[in-house]
Amino acid sequence: MAWASARAGAEAFGIARVDSTNRAFVDGVTARRLTARGANAYSLRYDWLGNAKEKEKAEKTMDDAIALGIDVIRTWAFMDGDERSFDGRAMQPRRGEFVEKNFVALDEILARARGKVRFILTLTNHWEDYGGIDRYVRWAKESGDAPEIHRREDFYSSPTCRKYFEDFIRKIVDRVNTATGEHYRDDPSIFSYQLINEPRISGDAKGDIFHAWSTHFVQFIKDFDRGNHLVSVGTEGFFIEGDGSDLNPFNGAERQGVDMTRLLGSSVDFACVHVWADDWMDSDDESKFRFLDRWVREHLQRATRANKPVIFEEFGKKRPIAVRDMFFNRVFELLRVEDTDRSSGALFWLFAPDEVPDYDGFTVRSPSDSSTLDIVRREIASMREFVENRSSRDDSGMVSPPLAPPPPSPMSMPSPRDPDGEDDDDFVDFESDGGDDDDPSNESWSTQDDVAVRTSGVVLSYQCRMISSNALEGHATYGDHVSIELAIESTRELDVRVQFIDDARDKMTLTSLKTTSSSSFTTPETISTTHVVTRRLGDGGVYVKEGPMKFRVFLSVADSATEVFVLDAVTMGTTIVFDSAAPFVVDAFLRPYRSTVDGTLSFTVNYGDVAVLYVSFSEPVTPPEVVMNGRLAFISVASSLGDAYYAYVEITRGVDAPGTELTFEIVSALDRAGNRCFTCENAPVRTTDASSLRVVDG
């Protein structure tokens, strides 16, 4: 088996420890330093249980992460409840009911990674994603034996919820891996057990409730694990009132019942801090960068005083990529310079291959987000170099200079279209037609000041730039207007048309005309013209994918069908990004309402059965109008946020032809501001997992 070979080559791969002399993470067998540089990939187990395409996505995520050089991946090791969206992959669909095959997926992931990467296994979630504490509270209420349950935060103090959570933890920690035959307590692929993601107890100003809860469960895990693995808590890093609360990113963070200072003094093996400037702060990037500096520095200093390592286990930044790259660079720079022992860790959010949609705007895709990945790769190389040369560095007596403050203004930050930070026009370079410059029968090309110049009998030269109404200029999204401006010098009047992603050619509007007669009989008259065409992104079904804009410009002699030449496949200048208020579809898949008797999924529906479409949007929307097989579907809410819905239609004899596949169309959806979903109305929406349902008779 593949697992056996992986295990055989991994004898010198020990359980992660913390070196008490320098707070560094080390391999428990070799004592070699770990870089603790990694990423979040929360859905690995869920994807592993899916169809072949989904499992391939999980495998590619792991392979790409290992190739990148990271040594820690944080993933969800839980899924509680029987939501339809869980698609039969829950680990605990009902209280105390554990689905073995869904645990086996975690076994196989750990076995596949053996000797290559370690996992932080998060065991529940404060938020409702994947079930989390909401599910435990609901189970406790349904039991009728939990009078102490009044609100979701009672999860942390309820004896009933405590017992339920203990049962699940015992199931994980006391498990034997079916793929390797090894007990989880001896598995070095587990970097840490993590109690919960982003706990909060609103109103617990002193933090006593959470402190008691975390202390109990840290010890509970250590008892079953025999103290082998590290135990952590996925806290955001807030400080309670009177102890650094002025550093918190928003008012009220000091009343969330979780105090970083107190946690550092508790029995956890290392501190966890999250950095979500985009989500926590409604301000400009300059303010977010300054917050980043204070936040990271303060936690590094406090962890040093507490003699514990800290991992910044969730940090990310929304696009544009150039600003994100500056953010990543800054995080790593702070860790290099402020933490002289390099004992801290950093895991960015979120790592996924290109095939995965960017659900939250923070996804770092492999390999397309190459500049960001290069930053991570360089940081890992730097960390490895530090480990190799630590002795010589310690003996040199050199002291690193203090970090400079972050950029004074976001206007000075380079954008993808303006990398030098100068506010210049963005001229677009065009590809040549591949002609042989040495062949006199071909029109010749030359380059002058980054402006493509073509010498011919009609067109003498041209310049082109792209202009966006988006505040970031070099970017645009649904609802923004983008203009293409073309300046031409020619010997004859030209008709100019532009073709966007769709097939239609729009005639460009003439904005200026200047005719200059030359005094030389050998030089033809020069006609200088400027043309502009503007499109609203989303109209007509264009620009439904993220990435560089593409268009073609066709030039022909006026009142003639003869084309002089075509400017083809222009891809520079403006990039489409998904950061708009206008909603778009991020996930859609078809399922029968019920599984087969043995619990497996079927992709056929009989007459009388109900077909279900699950669709989620980039933000909350009003209930969408969905047509399935030619008739309106019944709509129900799939998410309390209002960003996901189910559409149902009953398969009816005489209406749905046997042997055919179901069709669907999301006719309309509006967000709370009334913006229309462009991907619904202007482009075909297909299932994101390539699922389909076929009608069968009997």
C-alpha cells in the first residue's frame, strides 16, 4: 500500500515538541527545528470524501503545500450535525453517533502526509460552519436534561455540552489509524490538537468561564494522549479590558471573554493569534497595516515574556494581489526581526489549487497567485537558512536593525497596473502577429517607449490604455465601468471596433480628430484620432470570471470592410476581482432529496422523487428565483446568513422525460442593496462539482 511505503521512509519523523530553551518547535526524534510556516486548508477531510474530482482537489492541495515547502497545515477534524450541505460526510451527524468511514478519511490524510507535513487538528468551531458549538447546544436542549442552556455561549459552561464534547474528543484522540495501524497518540503527523476555532463568550468581561473550560479540556486531551502532542486553542488574540485592550482591533473585543495574556499563562503549549484586519476594521489599508504592526509586535513580546511560542495561525488579506503581497511580506518581516529566536509560526489563510473558487476573497491559489506563493517560499527558505546557520549567527554578535514603520499612505502602495507606485498612464503592450521581421513582405514592428509602433501604409502608430471606475483603478468588478482608450496615427480615416469576451463588436466613440498636413511631398498626411469604448462589467454576460481582462480591437478603413489589422488578446492593464457588493454564485450542486437505502449517493431521480439544487452566493441575497426543468422551484433557506438556498422540484411523469438530465437556471437574486446577481442573469450557471441528475422510470 502507498501508506506503508510512506511510513517506511519516515523513521526520523517525530512528534512535534517545544524546546524549553528557546521556545522553538522541534522534531521530537531528531530535535531539528521546524519552520512552523504553513497554511490553512480546512476542508481536506470533507473533500477527501467527495467524488473523484473533489478528492483530487484535496490531494492536490496537500501535494502543492508540500512542494511549496510548508511543514504545518491546519484543518478541521470535525463536522457535527446532519445538514444536507454536509452531503453525508459528517463525523457526528447525531449526538454520540460517529460515522466510521468519515473518520477513515482523516486516517488516510494523516497517513498520506506522514514524513512530509504535520497537521493542526481543530476539534470544533465557535461559528456555525461545520456544525460547531451550535450543534452541541441544540443537542443539549433536545435532551431535556440541560436546564442550564439558554444561549449558544452556554456551551462553555454547560455540564451536558462538556460531556458531549468529551465523547467526541475521546473518539478522535483515542483512535487507531486504520491506514497505518498506529495509535493517534503516537502519530507524528499530528502537530497539535486544537480545542476550538475562534472562541468568544460575549459578556464574560473577566474571562473566567473560558479559562475554566480551556484548562479542563487541555488536560482532558493530555490525559488520553498521554501528553505526547501539543494542545492549543484557536483564539483570535483579543485582550480583556484593562490589559492591552487598547490594542484590540474593534470596540467590544475586550468583552468577548477570551484574554490572550491569561491564555499565555495557562496550560496550553503555545498561543494562537489571528490577524483579520479586513474583517475587523472598516478603514483604509494604511490603518490596517499600522494595526498589523502593533498586533504582531505585542503578541510576540507577550509570548516571549510568558516563555511560550506563538503561531499567527490565520492571517490573510483580500485582493488586490499587490496589497496582499505587502501584507504577507510585513507579517514575515516582523517575525524575522522582532522574534530573534525565530520561534514563532505563521499559517496563511487560505491555500487551495486554482480549480477551487475563492469563497471568501482570501484564498491564495496555486499556482496562479505566484507572487504571493513566492513570498511564502522565500520565507521558508529564510527560516531554513536561519536554522542551518544559527550557531554562526549567535556568535557574530550582530543585532538586527529595528523595522521601519509601514507605508505612510495606501496611495504609495504599488498596484498590479502601477508597480513602481508612480501615477502614470497604464499603457498596454500588445502581442505581435508573429510575422518575420526580416521578411520585407511583412509589415515591420518596433518598440518605442513601451508603445507598440507599426509602420505600414495606413497605420503609423498607436497607444492603448484601460481605465476603470474602481477606486483601485487597476482593478474592476461587477457593476464597475471599464473604458478602453485607443490613440491612433494613420494616413486614412479608420473605423474602430472592440470585441470583449462576448462576440459582439462595439464601435468605439471618436473623441478627437486632428488632421495635420505635412510640408513634405514624401510624407503622407497624418490623421490623429482618439477612440473610447466603455462597458459596465456584468452587462451582456461578460466578465464572469476573475482574472486579467481580454479584448480585441479591429481597425478597418472607413466605410470599408477591409481590416487594417487586429490588436489581439490584450491581457494587461485591468484585472477583474471578486470584491464587489454585486453578488455572484460561488457554489452550486444537484442532489436527490434522499440517499439510497445503504446511505450512498445516487444521481438518478424517479418519478415522485424530489430533486434538490444547493446554491450559495458571495454574500446574503433575497430568495432567488430558480427554474428547474422548465418550472419554478420551491425555495428554502440553507444558511442563516442568507447566502445559501435550496431549490426543490418534484419529478413528474409527463413533464420530465425519462433519460434526460435535469436543467436549472437561477433567474434572479438581489443582495440587500438591490444589486443584481450578474452570474445568475447574464451567464449560464453550472454545478461547481459537475454533478447532474438523470430522470429514470422505475
